[in-house]
Amino acid sequence: MKSLTINANARQEIGKKGSKNERREGLVPCVLYGGEKPVHFSADTLQFQNLLYTSNVYLVKVKLGDSEYEAVLQDVQYHPVTDKILHVDFLEASADKPVKVSLPVKTVGTALGVKNGGRLGVPMKKVRVKGLIKDIPEAVEINIENLDLGQHIRVGDVNIAGLTFLDDPKLEICGIKVKRGLLVEETEAVEGEEGAEGEEGAEEGEGEEAKAEATSEQNAE
């Protein structure tokens, strides 16, 4: 897992008033849970750009005075109108304590179904997992080379050593969709074959009728 450092300051005043004053100064109020007691701190808004506005997952190193904590992002509150960062929650990480994170999905290879005219769909951009820090990768890589038209991969189909997947096993992570144009072409091809068979049958029927009429005329003579 990639790491990122945030240089923080201990919060002098905890509460709505203190948070409001910090935001006015361009700071983001934060809380670190998971240790002996919650740690309240704040940091400059710019330090959160690479952490929040990306699909990457980071192990965050919070430097607070002479102390340093390793943590993972847990929750972010944004202003409903301006999308300004209002508050960030972190969970302290330790080597022997599992953490929950959302990992980005990364497909590997070119699917067989795409080569046959299909389209790759990835409805789940992230999956929720639980595991020790040492076992958490940067992304959940899924090999899709053998995925053909109409096939898909669900959460329950993916296994990574040391990780427990927390999303519904039935949820589709990715799949190969059949393009509308391809469906139309296939339908027309099938209808064309059926039409040709019908015409051949009709011609054969007409030929037999003609033979029958000729035989009847000869018998009458």
C-alpha cells in the first residue's frame, strides 16, 4: 500500500466553534480513532488533495509534534453546496489489527469478449475489504482475458490471500456486454437463415406439386 504523510497540529479547541475557526484559517478538523483515546488534530486543506481526490488508497502517516501515527482514511464530510472538506476521520493502524478499506478495481488484460465485439463494463470501481495492513494491496487486480460475451465476475469469484471481501458476493464487479449493433446483426443473420430455409422448402414443395400434376395428366391419357 502506498503511503502519504500529513503534518498536523493538535487542536486547541474542540467543538463547533473551534472547528469553524479552523476552517476559516484553511485547516481541516480531524479525529484519529482506534488507539487508547481519540486524537484530535487539524491540518492544512492542501495536504488532503492527494489523499481524497484520487482512487488510490494510502497508509497515512500523521506527524503530530514528536508523535507519529499510522492510519487509514475512514470517513470524510463535505459541505453540501461547496464540497469543501469539513471533517476527516482516521482509524489508527497497527500490524496485528485488521482494518477496513475500499480498494480500487484494476482489470488486467484484454477480454476475449471485447475481441469478439463486446464492451467491458466495470460497475464496481471499488470493493470493500478487511485485512492486515501487510496484506492490503494497492488495488484489486482482476484478470479478464478469458471473459467472453455475456460473462461476468462477481465479488464472490475473487479471492486474495489475507483479505475478506465485505461487499455482497452476488454484486457484479465487471462483465462483457454485447453491443446493440452486434445484437441486431446476429438477429438479422438468424432471420436471413430462416428465410432462406423457408424459400428452399417452398421451392421443393412447388417442384413436387408439378411432378404430381404431370403424373396425373399422363395417367388420364
